[in-house]
Amino acid sequence: MSVCSAPGRVCLFGEHAVVYGEPAIACAISLRAKVSAKKSKKTEIKPNTARKSPYVLNAVEEMRTLVGFEDVSINVTSEVPVASGLGSSAAITVATLGALNKEFCAGLTDREIAALSHKVERSVQGLASPMDTMTSALGGVLVIPDGRKLKNINCDIVVGNTGARSDTREQVRKVAVFKKKYPDVTSQIIKTIGSITCAGENLIARGDCERTGKLMNMNHMLLDALGVGCSELTALADAARKGGALGAKITGAGGGGCIVSITRQPDVTARAIKKAGGVPIKTKISEGLKYE
Ligand code: PMV
């Protein structure tokens, strides 16, 4: 039996804009999905859920095409909350391909697993950038789409979960409709998010958390302008800032799900998020795909 784990992620800059070719910066977090794969007499996935199984089945098919095995039994557990903007599907896809890679000695590198996982995400959900799968496979703080590693940000990360569901497909479609209706304005917003990401990269490289936080706040407002915000997300971002965060923004698709904040006072920020009705998650920058 082969076991692999892979992390969820937060997006520090650039979600949605990354779908239109702008850069993004994402960061692997300490919440992980764990998958075991074992040669078997029939192919089965445990637990078999409508939400996750399409990713696992698709990953099995991709690996079967590559190395030609018969059947496999897959067991999935995950700490990454689903439909929350934390890249839960990518974590499961990457961990599944990692476990299959080991079980059937396919010899894929982490970058090859990232690319194959992106293919799986695209076939299951249609439009998908390489952000989640690349971050989950490679870990650390990454510039997408190049996969360039940045140094770890020098302060704490506190996530705030609204508990409301975030539907990636729906939010990505919403932005596409917006872009069709208001092409000039929407393209400008997307380009500006791209500029914020580039400026954010320089600040992260210089270790300037204060100004990185300010740019995260700006990025939040532009996501709001794209129509993917909601009152719960803004309430948690405001609460985090009032609770000492240097910056706070939506992470992932939005419409619900989570905010991410960077802070030097993680306990104070977490308490403020809780008081505003969210579930705080204190997390750390983490490694990518791990063969257990
Ligand atoms: O909410 P999540 O974790 O599925 O993240 C979606 C991120 C988007 O930029 C909105 C879409 C993508 O494929 O990059």
C-alpha cells in the first residue's frame, strides 16, 4: 500500500485574474488531504462522495493510461474544508496521483504530478487555472503560472471561514458574464489585480509584510468589484483587520468560503474573526506533496 499527503492552499494575490492569464501568488497551508492506494481486485474509492470521487476517478484513469494497471483501492481522508476557497479538490487530486505514482512505480516528478493534476481538474470542472494543483504539489509560496518559489512570508497566517459554501464554477462563470457585459471595465480590474500581484511579489521578496497586507486589502476590494464578494466575507476581512491583521482578503473563488489574513498577532486576529461569526484557522506555510 502507498500513502501520500498534499496540502490545501490560500491565495495571497490574484485568484480569478489568474484564469485570464494574470499571475497569482498562492501558499500551501498545513491542512492536508491524505490518500492511500493499494493494488486490488476491483476499483473502489472510500468514502465514495459525489463531490470528491470524480477527481479521484479521473486521476485513476489518467494514471491507468500512463502505466496500464488493472484495479486499485483508494482511501481518502482530508482536513481541508470543502467548497471553502482552500483548494480541497486539488489537495485530493495531487495526493491521489502521488499515491498511484508510488504504488505503480510511475516515476513522475512533483512538477509532472502538478501538470497531470491540473489536467484532471480541468476535465472535472471545466475552466481551472494551474494555481491550486501546482501549489499543492510543490508547496511553499509560489508565483503562478511559472511555479517560482518565493521566500516564506515572515508573519502568521489566519484564515476565517464564513461557513457559507463557495462554488468555484459558479463564481468563475459570474466573472465571465461580467466580462462579457462590461468588457473594458472588467479587463481593467483583472489587469490591476495582475499589477497588485507583481507588486506583492516584490514586497514578499523584501520581507515587507506591512505593505504586502495593504495590497491584500486592495485585492479584496477588486474581488468585490468583480462581484465575487459577499457581506460575510467582508465582515470577516474587516474583523481581521480590526483584530490586528496587516491585511485580509477573500481566498479562492469567493461568494462564501474563507478569507485569508496575515498578522503578527495570530491569537488576537483569530479572536476577532470568531467574534464576527467566523471560524478562525491558524495555519502555517507548508511543504507540498509528501510520500508518507
Ligand atoms: O475556491 P477554489 O479553492 O476552488 O479556488 C478557485 C480559484 C480561481 O482563481 C477562482 C479559479 C482557478 O481555477 O484559479
